Amino acid sequence: MAIHRLSRAPKINYARAALGVTVIASALGAHATAASADTTDPAAASAQAAVAPEAATQARIPTETQVNVTAAQVLAMAKAQVGTSENAYGGGTKFQKWYADSQRAAETVARDGGSRQDYINAPWCSMFVSWVGEETGARPQVGWDAWTVAHAKWFAANKRWGSQAKPGAVVFFSWSGSKNLGAIQHVGFVVKDNHDGTISTIEGNTGNGKVEERVRPKSQVVGYGYPQYAG
């Protein structure tokens, strides 16, 4: 299955992306057409400090990107994908194919290097989250990226980042328990807070390379991105 860290995806230079501009304004572009991420130094600064002021300004969500989509609708779409599986090469999902053909792939290839084709067999948990946003019409609030660190920084730049589990929030994980954005390794959607130190989630590229419903300890959560849903 596709491994959770995108640092080994062929030809894509994520180290360069970590050092360059990690949030691109066009991530907020018109509805057109983020697996997991490479990580930067685990000693990286906190969420807000990790976003350069100019990047935060570029990535700010304008009022016209508000969406008429509820958290329940997004979660229903995510749940409908449960059981979708990758092929023996870590690819073949509709999420990877969609991303490789998307406008965003052209932008992230320009940012990170490589080619669109590299996304076809790359880790795809962030592509899954992005696809759900696209399919429901919530992408301007959910964001889109193949690199979870950039995806998380996009939320932080827009002051939509926090530590409270909410249904429909985009949850970012580090298996080490780090709270640094640079240590993020995986992403999914929050279904609910179980109020016992765990959360229920829907995630892509988990288990044996599938979309699955999972229960995760909060100790592995780096933070949450909050789309502004309707209702």
C-alpha cells in the first residue's frame, strides 16, 4: 500500500517545498479541478509561527469562498467511500487519478518538482480529503493538496487551526505525538469526539491502503483544520 509519508514519492522534492512557499494562493481558486506528507524538522516552530506572514496573506480565505455545504454532507460523502482500495502498486484510486488531472497538481508539481504522473502511486490520504471537498462543493473551505504539511499550514494561515475535535474537521496526525506541523504524517476527517481520549475518523490510505473508519487516540493528533461549513 502507499506509505503514509510522501517524502519517498518518486521525483517530488518535498524538502524544497518545506523550505519554500508552502501555502499557495491558487489553492483558493475557482471550483475546478492532501497520503500524507513529508516532514520538516520536528523542532519546527508552532502552527502560527510556521506560516510566513506573506504566505498567510496570500492564502487568506475571501468571503466569496463560503460554501453551502454542511459537515454532515461532507462526512456522508467520505463515509460512502469506505472500502475503496488502492492496487498492488499503491495507486489506482479515483482520488489519485483526480488529483493528478487537477489544476492543483500542476501547481504542486511547480512547487515540489516531479510530474503529475508521480501522484498516481503516491500516498493519498490528503488527496482523499481534497477529493471529498471537491465532490461536495466544499473544497474552498476544505482545501486541496497532496502534502499534508502544506494542507495544515493553509488552515493555520487562515486562522482555522485548533485543538478541539469537531465533526467535519480535518484532523492531522503525527504518530510520534509531536504537535509541530512539520511532523504531520497523515490526515482524515473527524466524525466525532468519543470523550474518552479518542476520536472517530474517516481516512484514506489507511489500514491496507483503503478508506476506513478508524478510532484514533487524541495523543497522536497534531491539530485540526476547521472548514467553515453551512448550518
